[in-house]
Amino acid sequence: MHHSELISKLVSEGKINLRSEDKKSKITFHDSCYLGRYNNIYNEPRLPLKKLNGVELVEMDRNKDKGFCCGAGGGRMFLEETEGTRININRTEEAVRTEADTIASACPFCMTMMSDGLKSLEKSDQVFVKDIAEIVLENTITN
């Protein structure tokens, strides 16, 4: 079971209680190749994000089974591009176009590639990259 599935299950069962106050935020979710296209898991990472008050979940043009790689897959993160734009820059530009203040992911490699893309685009002070676990934790009621 992937951590995004567990978080989704715990939120749905009421075992993780989310805050009710509105925090205005716009989040886009990047589908990792491993979780999405290899394991066909698309909805579970989005469900907890959709339940957050004040959060608007906006999709990139290429999402779910039509998603686009972050550039880390197959060892590409260690290779230099000889033609065109780096894959992570291309994907990060798509995320930035959604005008989201946060790019959510459920993969540490994707987070690295998206963070590097934001640095290259000089947007890392305007847009943040977070794992869905971080976002849910920040919005959880603690006793």
C-alpha cells in the first residue's frame, strides 16, 4: 500500500481529522510515473487534498493517465539534455501555468525534479513543492 492510499483511507475513515478553517490555497497534483501509470493510482492522492477547506485543486493539462514525467524516470535525472528543454523544466512550466501556490506530489524523485525546475524558473519563492503527507499534516487537527 502506497502512503497516499493509506492517508486517503485514514482521512475517509475519520482517523485523520482535517481542520475546518479556510486557508486559501491553490494546489496542483503531479502524477508520478510509478504511482500513476505503473500502478494505476490516480484518485487516492487527490482525495485528501479535495477535502481541505479553502483549497482549490487545479489540474495540469496533462494529468492522470495522460500525465507527463517529471524527468527523473529511467535515470534521466542524471543525464544532460542535448536537444530541447529539460523534461523537469517542461513539467514545472505546466505546473506554474495552473497558478497554484503548491505543487503536490507523492514521490520524492518528482519532488526533487519539480523543486529544481522551480529554481531554474526562479519561482521557488512563489511556488512550493510538498508531499501530500506534508500538506495533510499541516492541515490536521492535533490533540
